Amino acid sequence: MKKYFFIGSRVIKTGIAVFFTALICEIVHISPAFAVIAAIVTIEPTIHASIQKGLIRLPASMVGAAFSVLSIYLFGASPLTYTAAAFLTILVCYKLKLHAGLIVATITAVAMIDVEHTSLWADFWARLGGSVIGIIISTLVNMFILPPDYFKKSRQQLDLVIWHTNELLHAFVEIRIRQTQGDQPVQSLTASFRQLTDQRLLLEQYVQHQQQEIRYHFPTSNAKALLDKEAALTQKLKLVHYHLWNLIHAGRSGKQLHWNIEQRNRFSAAAEAVQERLSHWMKGDQVSDKRQFHDLFQLFWSIDMPKDPEDGYFPIESIYLYELLSIHELICDQHSEKNNLLIQKEAMLSD
């Protein structure tokens, strides 16, 4: 039977943050409940997010504690007290754009009402101090214990995106050019492209996390240069997918492809060469044979343009050739930059 493990780094860090938060609160004689709540919600996927949201949650907690004290003073312990504290806290947090601290602030405001009060101002500072302790401890834990490694995640995601890009291009050739898939509709490629887009968006998210995290790790000039190149590579993949979508979308028009067997084979061979180049793009070496693309270039210029606008401005054949040649040009253009990028990244991942 397959076993599933749900204990990840974020769960471990949350447990550590809760323990140290509760421990410090006991030492300084502060109720740990509010501090632990703040510590739990402050653990974020990245150090940058923890710090940024922590800076928002501190004033938001002050707002919640202040309205709790005010509501108790005005209405005592009644249903109206809970309503006023929650309503005013949410309203002011929205007005001040403290959205990231809204949950902590509202919980602080409501939970303070139900505790035994000796002095409202003493309770205010105690609850606020507990929230500050929880936010600071969780931020420090996120920074120094099991810090997120998005270099490795982005590399794995990059491999996955490129592999699926090649698979989708291969499926397009089989369905639309070679027509070996029988009656399978060209529209079936659309769902695969949506999945590929989701994978690329995840890659972009990892790269963005890298850009945010690198400032907290004393980066070298090589690491900064590597990150800039990887961001540029991700943007190049976005353009590759743009042309790949144009191939798929043109195929959905239902226009007849007027190519003989030999022309279809030439296009298929060039598409296979594009897939090979994209695979070598990751390995860092380069394929030098460009004969297939010289043949396609000649074929592109030999196509007769429609004389009747009713037939469309461009034949389906010219669209296919243009998009495939565009993908090839993007890959070749990135090749020289990619070589050094992968060598540096492999070295960093092996450290």
C-alpha cells in the first residue's frame, strides 16, 4: 500500500515557531494564545513574504487590539461587543490596506473580549506584545531554519516544461501534419496546451520567488547574473509557447492542408529537429545541422498567397511554416546564453 507523507518543511517550521513563541511568552509571563496564532499565520513560502506580511500584520494587530479594548469599554461583554470589534477592525484594515494582517487582527480583536480583564490597557499591551513575538519568531524561523530552495525547484520545473513543450509539438505534428491519429480532433491539443501554460506559470512563480529570496542570502555576482539569465530564459519560453499556440489555433480552423507526402515529411523532420534542439537546450550542447530549416525557408517563400480575400490572407501552410521557423529562431537565439547558464547552475546545485 502506498504511503503518503504530509510533513513538509513548512509544517516543521510552523511547529518550531509555535514552540519557541510559546516558550518566550511563558518566560515573559504573556498569554501565548495570541502569539501562537500570529506565529502560525506568519509562516510563508518565502522569507520575503514573511517579512513583508509581518510588517503589515504588526499595525493590523494594533488595530484589532485597540478596537477590542474600545468595544469592551463601551458595551461590556455582550454580543454587540463582538460585532463592533470585528466590524471596526475589518473596516479599518481595509481602509488602511492592511489586507495581509486582517485575519490576525480580527482574531485578536474577538478573542480578547472573552478573557478575564484586570486592566484593559494592560491587556492591550500584553496581547499586542504576544502578536509581535509570534510574528518575529516565525519570520526568524522561516529565514534560518530550512530556508526555501527555489533554485532546485525552478530547474526541475524547467525540465518539466521543456519536456511537455516537446511532447505537445510532437502531438501536433502527428495529428495535423502526418494525420496518423485517425479522427482525433485537433481541438484535443487545446487541453494539453492549458496544462503546459499552468506548468510555465508555476515556473515563472519559482523564478519570481528566487528574485525575492536572493537578497536575503548574500548573493554573489555570479548568482545574480545567473538569476537574470534564468528570468530571461523563462520569458523566451513564454514566446515559444505563444508560437506553439498559434500552430494549434491555426489547426483548429479546419482548413485543408495542401501538402504532399514529401512536404509533410520535410515539416515533420524540421519539427523533430526543433524538439532535439530544445532538449539540447537543457544539456548545454548545440546541434549544428540546419539543413531542415533552410529547406523550410525555401518552402515558405514558394507558397502562393491567396488572390481572393474570402480565402483568408495567409494559407494554412504559410502559418505553420512561419510559426515553426519562429520557434527555431527563438531557441537558436537563446542557445549561446543558455550554455553558460546551465554550467553555472549545475555548479550551484551541486554545492
